[in-house]
Amino acid sequence: MNYLKWLIYFFSEAFQNIRGNLTTSLVTMATIAIALSLCGLFFGVFVNLNKMLDSIGSQIQITAYIKDGLSGDAVLNIRKEIADMREVENVEYVSKEKAFSIFKDDLRGEKGILEGLGANPFPASLEIKIKTMFRNPQGVKGLISKLKTMGGIEDVQYGQEWLDKFFAFIRFIEAFALIIGSFLLIAAVFIVSNTIRLVIYARREEIEILSLMGATNLFINAPFLIEGMLEGFSGAVLAVALLYLTREILILKIPFAFVSLVEAPFSPYYFVLGLITGGIVLGVFGSRISLRKGAALRG
């Protein structure tokens, strides 16, 4: 029963702190809301962009050209050996005849240039798709090295220039997300910390009296930690509302083909829970930082 009594007291003090510094508290909540909204929006765009990049990455394909004159059994053995490699997701055999047929279909109205062509000049090949976890520079280059050392493989092509640009773009997106996300979170912690510090400074005499009367650090600090938690929670709820409103506006304004980009890439319940948890953690963490520095202000 005593624990409940103290808990009610701590929450009462926290609400009193918020009411006594209402403008500052509202600014803090708004700052947390904006920071979490931007982080949530940026994270959603980042995850959806990654989904698009994964879709593009699934088209990464390596073509291994087979030497002419190999028997059917030899080709089957090569295909099986490649299919058993840990980087490989799928291997499709393209015969000389199929390669020539595909080439003719691509020419469409220009088939006249094939007149007079003798033997089929196209080699048989193996079209190799890579597993998701190996769609990176190291994975692709490792697989290429293995293929080039295999007997029966004449040449390997994989669009090196395109892949280098693709992987460079992915690295840029990841670095950009990390920098922006870190900046926003640090800014939110800084604002919360300074808000709580102002409250501590305004009530430094009261805190000093409590300390002289033998109050423990927990007793003194708990209301401020709860204040940070409440401000973080309120800011997170506001962030959820802002993100929902933004989503509804975007769905009305953008073309239908891009609607998937504003949909949550996972359960919206987890997304909301993550934002609220993040807001509470930001508030408590900012309060904790401020309380550590508050000893100097109490002096």
C-alpha cells in the first residue's frame, strides 16, 4: 500500500512540474513529437526503399557461358555444382538454340540482318540468381571467382559497372539514414535534458531542503524521471497522430502506383508501440542526463 502511495505522490509531483512549466513542457513534447515523426517517416521511407532495392537486387544475375562441345552429362554436372554453391539461389540452363531464339525475338523487325548467317554463333549458358544475403560486393565477387576457376566455363558476365553503382547507392542510403536518424534522436534528448534541468534549477531550493531532511536520491529524482516519461509518452502519441495524418494526406495526393511507399512495411501495431517506447525512453534518458548534472545546480 505504501508503494502505491509513493507512486501517486511521484506522479502528482511530476504533473505539478509540468503545469508549473507548461510552456517549456509543451515545447518539449512538440520537439519529441517532431523528432519521432521525422524518424518514423524517414524509417518508413528507408524500409520501403530497401524493399524496392531488394526487388531490384533480385534481378542481379550472373551469366556463365559454357564451352562448346561439352556433353550433356558434363553440362548437367556443371549446373549441379553451381546450384550447390551456398551463394546460389537458382540456376537456369539456356541452350544455344534458346539463346539464338531470344536474340531473334529481340530483333523484331530487323531479322533481315540474320540472312546469310551460318552456324548458330551463340554459346549455351547458365543464368545464375544469387541469394539475398549474398547480394553485396563481397558475395558477388566471391561467386564470380569460384565460377571463373571451374572447368567447362568459357566466360562470366555480370554487369560490373551497373552493380558497382547499385551497391554504392545502397551504401549512400544507409549512411544517410544513420546520420539523419542519429541527429534527430540526439536533438530530442538534448531538448528533454535541458527542459528537466530548467525545472531542477527553478526548484533547487526545495530540492536542497528535501536533501537536508534526509530524502533519498530516488525520492528526489523520481518525479523528474516520471516527468520525462510523461513528456516522452505525450510526444510519441502526438507523433503517431502526425504520422497517421501525413499518411492519409499522401494517399490522397500521390499516384496509386506509389501508395505502397506510405504503407507500414510491417504491423502498424508494432510501429506505434516502437514509437511510444522510443518516446518514453527519450524522455527518461533526457531526464537522467539532466539529473546527473543537476548536482551542480543544487549547490
